[in-house]
Amino acid sequence: MAKKRILILGAGNAQIDAIEHCKKQGYEVVGCSYTTVDCGIPHLDIFEQVDIKNVEGVVALAKKYGVSAIYSVGSDLAMPVVMKASEILGLPHFISPEAAENCHSKGLMREALGGGFEGNAAFAVCSTLEEACGYTDFPAMMKPVDSQGQRGCFKVESTDDIKKYFATSLDYSFEGKVIIEEFIDGPEVSVNTYMQDGEMRFALVSDRYAFDELPGGIIKEHRVPTSFADKETEEKTKDLCKRAAAKIGVSNGPCYFQIKLKGGKEPVIIEVTPRLDGCHMWNLIKHYCGADLLEACFRHLLEGEQVLTEEYEMPREEYSLVFMSREPNTTFAASDFDVSDAEFVCYYYKDGDRVLKINGYMEKCGYVIRKTGRVI
């Protein structure tokens, strides 16, 4: 009997997790990307060069290989296409294409939550520099409405800053729009959640450490359990995620939130996306408490099973996921990084490889999971 096939959209580092998991479960994995040089391509059973934003192309590819499901991990760009193509073909999918679009576009996400939603931020969506210069509530964050990976994100302190960065930010937007949001002063946390039939089966708040010296909140490390949020704030943050998922329409599957704690106490949503994150947090969470969100995701999608029904013990011993990072266009060498006492190590490059330009400031070259020795 021929193996069942699954189509994975994209073939970057985040997708390798999904590709390898599906292969271990006995699926033949078909993949596509707009480029032929993604590092995940050698991991695939079948690859074709199809842009993951092209719904018609993805539908045609899925038909060609008779796939049982279409999915993606770590890609905001892919999720609306995953849901649209799956709906067209009658394949299993977690949420509606409309909900996926609302998450993908930062402006639509803010509008879907609504002005009276506790935990939303003030914002303005702009297509032109003239519109953007009408924003006067500084400081603020300016970013493309539909990019990912902190591309084109800038903190703006004045109209002069908007003029300075607008064209660069707009250049990263497929829609040709930027969003300017109130700047939330406080630490940043991530929340990895999992929904099934409208019930939040899992939620874990983690601390997010960015490069302070670089624009746009470029990530360098995640830590669990949270030390940024006290117990009351942690519960308030989880409740915000539950309310936001319901308001936007994420009733099934993983949902990842970036949240700022205003004044260290009040959670405010920065981003919502109906997928596993692009930072391998599922792996950190699995090492930390044993919950496997990646496995749950594909068991739920492909088999329709009940997932994450058990209670997980949340240790007070701190775990970290630290990215090995280098500037773009430099030469990668594994020996440059300390991986002592690591429970898990993953390199994106081989020695001598050129580090590719993604965000243009500091690029991920791999990651390390380890215990920090700290008890929260």
C-alpha cells in the first residue's frame, strides 16, 4: 500500500521539524517553496518550486500528489493559503481562511479584536507616508501589516523617524501597508497555546529576550517558566489569549501569541498567529514539561484525535532556548558557540557556509536548549 502524503508549505528551518516528524510517522512528505535553496529541501521526499502564497499553485500541487493534508509550521505567510487550499480540496484544517487572514494581517487582527477589547493596542494602518505622518502618539512601533520575523519593524519616536523608516517598512509588505501601534513599555512574553473544539487544552507563558541594540525586537532567547510575569499576571495573560482566540475564531490547533506586559502587569497583544511558532518552542516545551505540541498538532490534524488531555507538571527549574546568531553574509563556524551542558543542539549551517540575510541585522544559525541552573 502506498504511503499517505502530506504537503508542507515552505522548506526553511522551522519546516524541518514538521517534515522530519511526518516522515517518522510514516507519511511521504511533499514540499514547496518559491526558491530551490531552502535548507529543508533535502529532507523532503518530493519537492516542487511553487510559491507558498499561490493558492492555485498549491491546490494543483496537492491534487497532483493526492495529499491527505496541507500544513505549515512557523510561517505566517503560509497559514491563509493552508486554510484556503484545504477548504477548496475538502482536506482537514483547523480554522477558517477568514480567521487565518485576520491573524496574518496585523491591521485585520486589531480590527477583529475591536476597540473595546481589553488587551488590544491603539493603532493606525497606513498606505502612504502622508497618512503615516498623521500619527502623533509617540513613541510607537511601525511595521508592515503582513511580514514575519521582525522584518521592517522600527520604533519611531517622532514624525522624522516615520519619514526615515517608512519606505523600508513598506517595502516588506505584500499588501503595501504599514501599521503604527502604540509602544508598550514593559517586558515581552510569548504564549504557546493549543485549542481543540474551542477549549484551550494547553497554555504556557515564556519570557522573550530580544537584542536591545537592534530594531524590531529580534529574538535571541526564550525561557520557561516565566519570571517576567507574577502568578496573577500569568493567569491574566492566559485569559487574554483565550478571549482573543475566541474573538478571532481560532477554535482548533496551535495558536501563538506575542504579548507585552504594560508596566510589568497588564498584558497587551502584539501578535496572534494560528500556528506553532518559528522558534522551535515546541521542543523547549517538550524538554521542560513533556508536552509535545508538534505531535499533538499532526495527530489532531491527520487523525482527528483528542490531544493534550493530561495534566503536565510545570517545573520551577528554568530552561532556555538560545539562538546561535551571527550577522548576515559572515562565515559560519560551529566552534564559535558554547554548547556545553546542552540537552539539545541544532545547527542550521555547516562550517564554512555563508550566513544568509533574512532580517538583515542578526540571523539565526541554530539553537541550544539547556537548563540555566536557576529556580523560579
